[in-house]
Amino acid sequence: MRKDDLTLFFEKKNIKKPDNQGECRVSLNILKDCGYNHGLCRLLNSDKDTGIIGDKKDLERRQLLFGKHSIALPKIQTFETLLARQFEDSNVIFLIWTATIYLGFSVFSPSATAYIESLTIYTGLLFAALISALCDWIKERQYLKLKDEINNQMVTVYRGAYGTCLSIKIRDLVVGDIVDIQQGDRVPADCILIEEMNITVDQSMYNPQESNVAKETSRYMGPEAQEVDNHEDHPDPFLFSDSKVMTGQGKAVVCCVGDQTLLARNRKPKDLVIEE
């Protein structure tokens, strides 16, 4: 499967609850066409019990095909933007206009050095703006560095012929990895549950208007799966990056990483800037 095919599982229009009672979500129909969990893992050259091969060649191939992983982070403003914002304050604007008017009058002054006072005001404002912008820029870089630590957190995956449990950094996840998720964890990437025990995941950050809690059910996970999509009891097995596991535990197969995750694709430009 291509990375564009995998994003279809997590498109908002595909996971949206159908208007007609009894209809299946599009994502569930796509999962059915893939052959449910076994078929999806086979298409990703993975195994639900032992995971991927996980050697250097396999990891490089998966990163080349599906991209490298990191949880989407906000972007800091440039130094130039921060500097320009220093001149938006009403007091600064007033001082600039005052210095400009004084500079105009200094042209008609008998003193040859009358303009120096205006230049002093300009210089003071520019120096203060540079210092303030530099402090803000350093502060935002430090904040971004702290936020990036989320990609250094460890997650348990199954890799190798015998399904060895390994603890790796989130940024080292690849498509096809089988990850172990427990209560209190953050979902490390866009995944599909393949095994679970009373698991619920708070995904309200993706839809604040409603309580969007995902829960896996074997109803959709095998050839015997039914067509009915019971939204209230079993919303779906699709887990989104950075959502929180509230209860239970389970295993999930990683389907989308990095810029292909729903979190990265649906961020608006204003969300990519760190607020003061």
C-alpha cells in the first residue's frame, strides 16, 4: 500500500458517522476491503504478533516509502516577524510619530544639531525592539525544544522473527510497526487497533464539539465481521496521533507517520505558531 492509500483510513469525511442509521463508515469499508487486520498487516509486510522484520534495510525502505516519523510540533515565529511586532504597540507608534514631527521641525531650527534628539529616540526604540525580539525568539526556541522531547519518549514495539519487545523512541517508529499501548499513554502515531482489552481513547482534541472516544471491537476485525456500524457502543478502531488512552490496553499497527498523520495534515497556519 502507498502512504496516500493509508491516509484514507483517517480522513475526517471517511471516519464521520453516516447520516443514515445502519450504514458503515467509509473507513470501516476500506478496512474490510483490505481483509481486516490480517489483510492489512499482510499488505504492510507486518505480522500482528511479531511485527516487522525491523533490520536496517527494512527500516530504511519503510522510511523511504512512507516517510520518517515525528509528532507534529508548532513552528516558532521568525526573528524578523517578532521584531516587526515590537512596533505594533500604541505607545511605540506614538513615540515614532512624535520623533518624526520633531525631526520635521528641526529642519527649520537655527541649531545645526536639533535633529539629534529625534535620532536618539529612533535609536532607543530600535535598540529596545531588538532586545525584546531577541528575548522572545530565544524563549520560543527553548519552548520548542521542550515540546520536541515528546518525540524522544519511548514506546514498546514488536520486531523481529520472534516478535521481540523493544523500547524505541517515538521518532523511530515506521509504518507497519506493532505498538503496545497502555492506559495513560499517548497514541504515538495514526494507528489501527488489532487487539484490545476494554480500551477507550480520548480523541476530543480532533473534534471538540463531541466526545469522540474510540474503542476497538472484534466485530470489525475478522471475516465474521458484521456490516452494522454500532457508533455508540463501538465507534471505531482508528486511533489518532497524540490522543490519550483513558482505559485498558491493546496492540495497534502504525499506518501513518510524520506529515501523513491527521494531526499534521489538519493543522491550520495559525496553529503552527507558538502563542505567547
